[in-house]
Amino acid sequence: MALFRSAAIGRKKSDNDAESPFWISFADQMTALMVLFLIALTVALYAVTEKVSEAEQQKATRQQEITAFLQRLRQLTETQTGITLRGTAIDFGDRARFEHNSHRINEAQSRLLSSFAPQVLTLARDPLGQRWLKRISVVGFADASGNYLHNLNLSLQRSERVLCVLLAPPPSIEPLSESDRRQVRELFIVSGASFNSQKNSPEESRRIELRLEFFDLDEARQPPALPGGLVDSHCPLDKS
């Protein structure tokens, strides 16, 4: 009888050990930790995805707004005979050709530049232009005759002559307003390409282009640091 009682007590003790809440509690904790881990991972993935989506949206918005700006510029060039927009470059065609080994701009070319540039500056001052247009590079080109450095200097002189026309004060042929001339100094830079990017003929190669550059996302606009005065004395427009 005592033996049966001892066996029953032992069996009851074993059953109590099996029903101990320790192992159930540990399993619940592991389950809870796994759930928390999955929640944290989901939140992290959502945050990363949201950040990427926002960056892609900003990139798409930038491209759309620059495209809209260029479309307005294209509409402007279509009103001008011989001027075309190719990508982000304004090509003046045969209306801005130079004589061989010369950087002289004649009266007709001066009138064209002086009448066309203020219209471009007006676009630059609209909201899209103010937001994205970084600078306008005046690029001069030369034909293949002569050596590289000579043509590089010549192409730079040709682009400089464009700025000389635009910055010329009264009583020049068609002077820009003072605000336009100030904006030219803030926005325009000169560049020379020597005899790179040749056209079909030497005459076509001796040209200038206006190339537009745009801000990248989050690129800060730097305030211009311009010296006083708007007149440059080294612009002899009547010399070759």
C-alpha cells in the first residue's frame, strides 16, 4: 500500500513538473521577441522604401520642370529665324558665324544677340528658371585650320565678344537694360572648344552656342560675388 502511495506521489510530482509554467513563459517570450523583430524590420523597410520613393519623386519632378522650362525656351527659339534648340544648347546657325581667324561680331549679329538675350533672361527669371537654371555657358568654336592652342584662344575670344555685346552700355546698337546686364554677369560664363565638335564645313564650325546648365537636387544656389560697375573696358567690338 505504501508502495502504491509512493508511486502515486512520484507520478503526481512528475505531472506537476511537466505543467510548470516556466517553459510556456519562455516560449511566449521568444514568440513576442520574434513578433517585435518582425515589426521593427517592417518599419525599417517601410522607412527605407518611403525615402527612396520620395527621392525618386523629387528626381522626376526636377526632370519634369526642366523639360517644361526647355519647352518654353524651344517656343522662343521657334520665333527666331535660324535659331534652334538642340537638347540644352541654343544654336544660332549661320546667324552667328565668324570670319576665318577673326572674333569680330558685325552689326547684324550684335542686334540679334541684343534682342534675343533679354528674352532668355526673362525666362531665367520665371519660377522654373530661378529654381533650376544654374548658368549659361557661351561656347566659342573654331575650324580645323591652325594649331589647337591658337584655336582655343580664338574660340574663347569669340565667346568673350558675345558678352561684350551683351554688356555694352548705351549708346551701343541695342543696349540691354541695366538689370539685364547685371543678370548677364551673374549667369553667363565663357568657354572655348577650339576645333572640337566640327561641323560639315569650316564656315559652319566657326560659331558660338549658348549651353544651359541646371542645378542638381539639393544643390545650393550661391549668391554672385560681382565687383562694382557694369562696364568692361577691354571690349573692342570693332576689332577682329
